[in-house]
Amino acid sequence: MIFVMRKGATEEEIQGVVRFLEEHGLRAHLSRGVELTIIGAIGDEQVLEPLPLQALPGVERVMPVMKPYRLANRLTRPEGTVVRVGRDTTRTTEIGGPELVLIAGPCAVEGRELLRSIARSVERAGAGVLRGGAFKPRTSPYSFQGLGEEALRMLREVGDELRLPVVTEVRTVHQVEPVARYADMFQVGARNMQNYDLLLEVGRARKPVLLKRGFAARIEELLMAAEYVMSQGNHQVVLCERGIRSFEPATRFTLDLSAVPVLKRETHLPVIVDPSHAAGKAHLVPALALAAVAAGADGVMIEVHCQPEAALCDGEQALLPTTLGRLAADLAAIRRLVNEADYLRPPS
Amino acid sequence: MIFVMRKGATEEEIQGVVRFLEEHGLRAHLSRGVELTIIGAIGDEQVLEPLPLQALPGVERVMPVMKPYRLANRLTRPEGTVVRVGRDTTRTTEIGGPELVLIAGPCAVEGRELLRSIARSVERAGAGVLRGGAFKPRTSPYSFQGLGEEALRMLREVGDELRLPVVTEVRTVHQVEPVARYADMFQVGARNMQNYDLLLEVGRARKPVLLKRGFAARIEELLMAAEYVMSQGNHQVVLCERGIRSFEPATRFTLDLSAVPVLKRETHLPVIVDPSHAAGKAHLVPALALAAVAAGADGVMIEVHCQPEAALCDGEQALLPTTLGRLAADLAAIRRLVNEADYLRPPS
Amino acid sequence: MIFVMRKGATEEEIQGVVRFLEEHGLRAHLSRGVELTIIGAIGDEQVLEPLPLQALPGVERVMPVMKPYRLANRLTRPEGTVVRVGRDTTRTTEIGGPELVLIAGPCAVEGRELLRSIARSVERAGAGVLRGGAFKPRTSPYSFQGLGEEALRMLREVGDELRLPVVTEVRTVHQVEPVARYADMFQVGARNMQNYDLLLEVGRARKPVLLKRGFAARIEELLMAAEYVMSQGNHQVVLCERGIRSFEPATRFTLDLSAVPVLKRETHLPVIVDPSHAAGKAHLVPALALAAVAAGADGVMIEVHCQPEAALCDGEQALLPTTLGRLAADLAAIRRLVNEADYLRPPS
Amino acid sequence: MIFVMRKGATEEEIQGVVRFLEEHGLRAHLSRGVELTIIGAIGDEQVLEPLPLQALPGVERVMPVMKPYRLANRLTRPEGTVVRVGRDTTRTTEIGGPELVLIAGPCAVEGRELLRSIARSVERAGAGVLRGGAFKPRTSPYSFQGLGEEALRMLREVGDELRLPVVTEVRTVHQVEPVARYADMFQVGARNMQNYDLLLEVGRARKPVLLKRGFAARIEELLMAAEYVMSQGNHQVVLCERGIRSFEPATRFTLDLSAVPVLKRETHLPVIVDPSHAAGKAHLVPALALAAVAAGADGVMIEVHCQPEAALCDGEQALLPTTLGRLAADLAAIRRLVNEADYLRPPS
């Protein structure tokens, strides 16, 4: 932590900061410049984090030096984390290993037969995880909200038939238990990225968590949300970039693909990308999926529907199964290219 | 709802949209222009809202004409809503009437004596509601998270002593019951504005709700969040602008004061402003509070602390009690001026 | 300047930075912490500014301590600057003094009689400067681009008749000479805030400059643009907040009123606000103008038109002359209140 | 153009809009819905564009139906435009054809020998155009501003030696003539994207223009800027995405790769990406360059320096020549894959 004192700060104010640091078990290191005095805090910076340092008399600015995330920090696990998804009735899919992971399925589970038909097509395309919403977060209370527990049962049934692990969104604390029962991975949606009670609850569960970036969350805040989950002992977290809010109306959200190489450098957790929700339009999804894998993503999550114009939720952005199959082959080819490009590796 | 067909849309595609509308009980109104065909949907547009209209073959764009919020729409209650906060052990404070409402208190409840001392000063300054956090949403799991139910009890006790109604944040569904027991108004924080389960739960309770705008929420989305609460029968909702995310780092958030006159025109619900969280720095708060009232806000919510540099939460942005008193008098003066400026009134 | 070294930086890299600083005439101050080494640069930090410090081997981050603006910095003129606008055929209007300044007029000069009629009404409302565009920057090449030099002549003529100083936009270097001839103040528009050649050119002229904030410019960048003008010897700069780009579509831009108190603290230059372009809708302008003055602005710039629905440019946002008169009186009342609120003063 | 009338608009107001349209040579098409009246304008919508339609009495909202760009619209040239860069002393490089184009070189030209050395390395890596700044736009007036005309001469000399066409930024109208003399392509920088006088001037020249997206410009505004250039007869325009401003501080700008497929669909002009300025950090550039090509870009523009830590401008983001070579091969491989993926083609 570095304290920059106000120009004209008094000696008393400077000594006040020094004393404050010493009282908290740190050493102060003074640099008196021509115009400004700077005080470096040496020792365990973490004890200062909860304190209103900026409110200390004479302090102009406080600049943290350490990253606030610890468990998620790449330094704690430089080799990277591989998250395993599945149960004894399914295959096990690894996210974060050399192979690209395709997570695909309908936005919402709308019925057993439709789900089965979509699931078969995504399985044929090489998907490693089946997705499908049971509890849908919708901007309007008048929109379709999902089939709830009934959808969970269908998801489980179809997943078991195809031996595909399934992921579904959990929207609130008391859905954690039923979702844990039926699904193989929790999804925490963008609107809940800072729903801290939910993060703590899935942190106490023992299933992998797919954590989506809030659409106004900084990368550092996404990592702090992961830190909430991990602080409860659950380190099986996969991060997902899905678009941030900007002034550009041509897409629903602005997919921030720079977040992929930034995250790969900052954290050991796997990183995937959801181009469907960012684009909001099916015709943009394939190009963005290819770009995501080229940027280094460990996987992509794509919405698929056999009859998009009849979908009860977000049909505008759903790919047809036939497109998915051809796209998947190209995604895998780019993944191989990226795996071999050692100039992309962070320096170790 | 207006459908703009793609240039070169076939007659079959055009008739497909017409049929689609008729199947849903609406009439289609065709305009065949030089270059484009446009189809207007006449009838109850609401039945179309949940459907993936953009995915219909040949459709280029769908433009809604109606506002998606109904209960919150100003048209349903042009005279405006007055929200009453209080219980038999306190005074009743009206939000949305002619008088400006000051909601003030510490960011977090840190202890009984400190709370009492701050509460007395805000009461002297003319505050109508006492605020204080019991369950704090914090970016880091390592920061102070609030004293929980103990804080609720202190808040109630001090509120009763001074006959001041109290408001406190509710972060998750299972806190709704205890908060309802001790507090007079729920606060739903910016990070939970789209926590729909929480919105539904406070909508089922029978206490006023102070609903803060998410920092990446459009004004329309804030109104849809209010609509969630109101859809359960609770119409006592106060909206709160508290800053949105932008590229400007000089303030913690960018206070969007234009939202105040926009909201006053769009909805009958009262609108207040929280300049403390937006600014993130105490020295900016008074100017922004004055501006908020000049922009037409029905109230302001301000954080106060007797010893900001020792606060356990957000001390940087807390005003001293002495400043609050002088500010409050000026806020009231501006409110009177605004009340008399009939050129500000929306045309009726 | 503070250099944070990468975790695991070698001794050689650390000494490399020390040597680099010494070669540039600064002293290095090392703090070796538990995890990180930090190097403070003591001496004239300005010599380092143009250099790619982040590219030095072993450096993780470089944090500047000094503000990059010098001439615009409040510290160089704590008493504030008053900019005087006018010539011998007009009154002299002071911007930055105790009195609020109203700059008003049509978006574009469309004809002599119309200009005269609008100008009379703004003069009656108490305006201190008449505005009117001659060279209009328009998003579309097919929109009305202004009457050019003819408009300048009308502006001068009407200004002289009413003894009102006039301001008009200068869009490119070779318009500086004619605009200087006819107008009393240059306006540099938001789209040109980083048109450095234009900034240098008006910096060489000897007329006041009204510099609008670019709609994606940080406050610091606005101050650096002022620094460009001032670096050429012209210190008569008035800064203007006019809205920034955000994700909110309800207004054309998001008026950032926090910029007003931030700027008043950072710089000695006067600060005004243009609510018309930010709002984009006339009915929002009065509330935002009141808010701007309450936030501490030294003036407001407002578009006025006698017949908005026939205006050739931005008629949607123009106030009627009658509204302006009543608004002006309230603006002045709020200014008096702000002038007396000593708790708003930055600590000296 | 579609006019949505205010709820409760009078018959007189409705007829006013109808008359207004007819006076401008269009036909009005009324749809009287249950709650709202909508008026479609049928005919040449372009005549309405400059008019303040929103200010017509009784009008709630005006929704344009046609795209405001005409010359740049893909519909006018569905087969796409190929821009040819070069002169008789160099090869001719095609941008927009099947082959990927690499534009590379130093941020600024700093000296003849350094330029030659960098140019050789980029030529070896397969670059089709050499870049190098002569007139640099810099946020601070105290930063290195480029060597001006001297740099232009060096660029020409080195370009001719290697038979590489050269591109350099033109910052203001009076630089258009000298830049046209020495360079083979104008670059209009992000800060000048709405410097309309400059756009018109390069529009009158007869050299290709590389037009960078302003960092707060919507895609539609970028296309309108191209329209300015094209309106003067110069249709040789290449668009360049280089990052937009967002709230995310991890990168200098947020590279908006969704803009690539959106632009490819909306316009026939070639689209390239500059990952260097967006990232601001060299280690992020390769991943973003790969992603840009996967998203469908026709080329990438990359900054290269032999000794980044000594660069006079933006050394932090410059790649080493050795990295460039290996990256270039992978970029070409991805381009081939994209060329063959027919599911990416816009429907014709």
C-alpha cells in the first residue's frame, strides 16, 4: 500500500500515517520528494484492506500494490486448474486442459422431447456439457421464467441418456440444494455475480461452478467473486466472459475478448466465453466463437435450438444444430493452433 | 410492435408475420414503402413480449412501441405516489410529497453508542429516516460484512428512542423476514437490482421498498425491477439513483442526475438520490446533493459518520454531522424553489 | 513516479531501473517489501513522462504521483481565473466570478431576422453571451452544415446591436482567423477536444476559448486539452461539461455533473455546463440547468429557438424564450445560495 | 421513418404530422392502435433526415427505418470492395481480398536506421504495408509529437527500398498535401474520426484512407464518417476497429471484436483491427490479433519495435520482430480457415 500525502501535508499528518501503520503491525517507508511525500507500507497489506485509509488526515491518495484476490491468483497455482464435470452416470469433462470444451444446449428447457432432440445434436457436435435453463432470470416479470424443478428432472434424464454432464443456472440460495441434486455444475449468472450470499452457498457445495462475469463488472471484481466461492473451500470455479455493457447498440453486450488473455495471466482458473448472450443475434455467434478460442478461451458456451423462432426464451441468438457441427470442427482446429503457439504463453 | 422486414423479404415471409400476429389475436397493418415493408401490430402488444419475434423469417428488426412497465408507468397514477415510512413507535415520513426527505446515517451499524450518537445528529439535521447497514454487500470476502441481526436490533432500539423510522439493506431472500421485523423499509442494493427472487419476496412483504438502480442498469430496467416488486402487490416502492459505471475514474460511479427528470416523467413512484456511493469521496457529496434536489429528487440519502477515518465501511465518503446540518437547510431551500417552478412540471 | 517491480524481479532488473532514473537526473528510493520491491523516483518527474517506463525489464506497473497538467492545475492559481469576454462594441462578461453566466442562443444561425429575435429574448432573460453556430459538426454529411462566414457576420451584427459578446464554434485550423475576426470567444466542440492542431492554433490566438469536454474524455484528458491551449500562452480557457457516452439511452449523453466539483478542485479555470446537448430533449433541460448551477457551475449554455419544430439543427432540445426567462431567475437564486455555502469551498 | 404519437395526441396534432409529411413529398400511413397512433412515412426518407421531427407537436418518438449510410451500405456493392495500396516504386497490396493483410511498423518514426531495421523485420514477417507515425496525436503537449515531414521522407525512402507501400497518420487539413506526396495511404486516427473537415479533405484526395473508429463512436457513426470521405468521391476506405472506451481498466481500451462481423454485414468496405492500441500491453497483442482474424478481419495493424524500452512513443505495446514472424504464420492459417467456413458468410 502506498500513501501519497497531500501537497502541504503537515509533519503531524505524516507522522499520523506512520503511527497508524505501526499500530497495525506494518513498517512505514518515507520518501520525501521535491513536491510530495510518499509513504510505503511494508508488511502484511491485507490487514489494511478493510480500513478507510483515504480518510486519514493529510492523505491525498492510497494506491494498493498487491492484488486483492489470493486463492484465485495465478501465483498460487501457476500450472493452472483443471475443473472436472460429471458424475458416475455420465462421462467426465475436463475444463482447463488442452482440449477445448463445448457447452451447448437450449437457453431454457421447454419440454422433454425438444430437449432430447437438441441434446442429441449438441452431443453429435462434440459438446462436453449440456446446458439448459430451469430458473431463468428475466428483465420482465411478464416473461417466461423457466419450468423450475420439472426442467431439472428433464435435464438429468436427458443428460444420463447421453452420458453428458449438465449445467444449469442457480438464481437464489434455496435453489442450491435442488440444483446440486440434479445438475453436475452450477451456473451463477451475470446478474448474480455479486449476489454474495449465493456465492458463499455454492462455495459450500461440492460441485463445479460456472461463474459468469457481471455485465458491469471489472475483471478484478470477477476474480473477487470467484474468491468468495473459493473462500468456502470450493476451488472448482470456471470463469465466463459474456459481454459487458457499453454505448454500442449493435450488439446486446460488448464481448470483451481481451478479458481472456488478461484472465489467463491473472488466475489459474479456466476461462470460457459465451458469445450467444453477448451478440444477441445468431448470425454473429460463429465469428465470435472462433475469435474467443483464438483469444485463448478454454471453452465456449453456445445456445442451440431446433426451431429458434418458436423458442420461449432468447430464440434470436440460438444457432441451428447443423451450424453448430461445422463450427465445432473449426473451433477445435483453432484450439490446436493456439496450443502450439508458445509465444502466447505467459512468461514463467 | 412494429416489424421492419428485411430488404427483399418475400411475400411469403411477409404473410408469415401477418399470420403470426393474427394467431396471437392481433391485427397486422402493412405499409409497403419504396424500399421496405413495415408491419404494425395492432392490439394487445403484451402477448408478443415473451416471443422471439426477431427470429421470424424475413424480419430485420422489431421495434416495441409500448413501454414494458405497466404498474410503474406514470399514466396509471398521474398524480404521483406518496410512500409512507414508519410504525406506531415512530413518526411517519412521507416520500414523494412536497417536502424533501433526508435519509441519513452510517454506512454500517458498528455499535450501539456510535449509532446513537450519529442518529442524534442526523435527527437534529432534520432527517426523516435513519439508515444503517446490518448485512453489507462487499466486493471482497475479506472485508467487514456487517453485524447482522445484532445490528438490526440496535437500529430498531435507536430508531424508537428518536421516533425515527429506519431503513436497512436486505441482501437475500431469507433476510426478508428478520429485516421486516426490525426495520420500517427494505433497501434493495444496486448489486441486487436484478436479483429477481429477492424482488418478488419483498413484493410479497408489506413494507416500503427503497430500490437502488444497478450500476449498469438502464432506467427502463430499473422500472422493470420495480415492476417485479409491484407485480406481487406491494406498490410502496421508492427508486434511488446512485451512480452508474462509466469510463471516468475521478468518481467511484458517475451519478446520472438526468435519470431524475426522466424517471419523474415515466413513473409515479418517488425518486431519491444517493450521492455518497456515487462520489466515493466526502468532499464531493454536498455539491451533488444540492444538484440532486435541483434536478427534482424527492429526497437524498447521505452517509454520515462522527469519525470517518475510523469507520469500518466506506469512511471515505461519510460527511461529518456538522456539515450535514448546514447542507440540509440549503437542500430544503432548493426544494422550495423547485416546488414553485411550474415550468418543470410534465405537461398533463 | 512509483515503479512496482514484478514479483521475482532480479537484482539486475531492480538496479536497471535505479540506473535508468539516475541517468535521467532523478534519485531512486527503494522499498523492499515482503513480496514486492517498490522504487520511488525522486526529482523532476516530468522528464520521465514521455518515456516507455512500463517496458523496462522487470517492471510490473508504473504509477504516476504528480498530476500531468501544470498550467491548468489549481495549485498554480488557487484564487481562480476569471475569463473576460467582449470587445469595445459590447459589454464585458466575466466567467468565473461570483455571478452566474448564461450563454444562450440558437444551435445554428439560420438567418438574420430569426437570430435577432432569439437574441433579443436571450438578452432579456439576462444572458451574458450570445451563442450561434456558423460551422456545424454533423454526424451525417447530408445534414445542414451551417451558413459559414455569412453566419459569422450576422452574429457580429446582432451582437453589436444588443452589445452582447458572441461565441461560435471553430471546427478546423483555417477557420480560426475568420472566427477570431467576428466572434469574441472560440468554441472548441466535443468532437474536436483532442484535435491538437486546432487547440494549438486557438492557443496562439488572443481570444477566450470555450473548450467542451469530448464525450469519451476523462476529466484529466479535458485538463490536458486545456493544457495544449495554455501551452501557447492563451490562459483564457473556460471548460464545459456537456455529457459523456454511457449505456443509458434515455438521454443523448449522460451529463456528468460530478465533473463540476471535481474540476473546481483540480483547476483554476471556470467551469460551465451545457445541458441542451446532453439531454437532447427540451423538457429535460431546465431541471439539468438548475442541477448544474447547484453543483457549482459558473455558467450554463442553453439552446433557444422561437420555433423549435422548424429549426434546421437540434430543434428537439431548444427551449422556448419564455421558459428561458423564468429559468434564468431561478438559476441566479441557486447561484446566490451556492456562493454562500462555505462548506462547499475546497480546503485552502 | 415512423412517428409514434404521444398517448392522447389530438386529431389536430396527428393531421399536423400528416400535412408535414405531404409538404415534404412523402405519403403518410396511419395506424390507429388501441392505445397509440403510429404514422409511417412512405417515400424518400432522406429529405426528413435534417429536420427536427421530434419537435413536431404531439410526437412522442421518431424511429428511422433506413440506414443513414448509403455509399458505405453493403447493399450498394454486395461483392465487397478491395482497396489497393501502393505506387510504381512499390508492390501493390490488396486489402479486402482473400489474403490477410499485415500492416506493421513502429508507432512513431524515430530515425532512419531504426526505421530501416524494423521495416526489414516486418517485411520478412510478410507485412503488406509499412506503418510509422510522423505527426503523432498525444494526450500531453509535453510528449514527443513526431518528426513531421522529416519522418515522411524517411518512410518513403525505406518503403521504396523494400518496395513496401507506407501508411501514416494525417492529423489536420494542411497535412493532407505533404502526406499525400510521401505516403501511399492516409491514416485518420481515432481522435479525428469526427473531424469532418479532415474527412472531406482526404475524400477529395485520391489515395486510400485507413479510417480508425473513434473510441466513443458507435459503429453507425464510423460508417457515417466513411460516408463523409466517400461523399467526396474517394471510395477507397478501410475501416479499423481499435478499441472503445469502457469501465474496464485492465486494458487501455476494450477491443470490440463484435464490430468486425457487424461491419462485414453492414458495409462493403474492408475491415481491419489494431490490437496494439486497444491492449496497450505487448503481451496481450498476439492473442488479440489471432482473435481479430478469427472474427473475420481482413487485416491487422501491429506496432513493432526492436527495443521497446527505448521507444519514444508507446513502447509498452510494441511487439518484438521475432514474435511478429511466428504470429504472422498463425494469422495466415486462421485466415484460410475462415475463408473456407461458408457458414460465416452473410446470406445473399
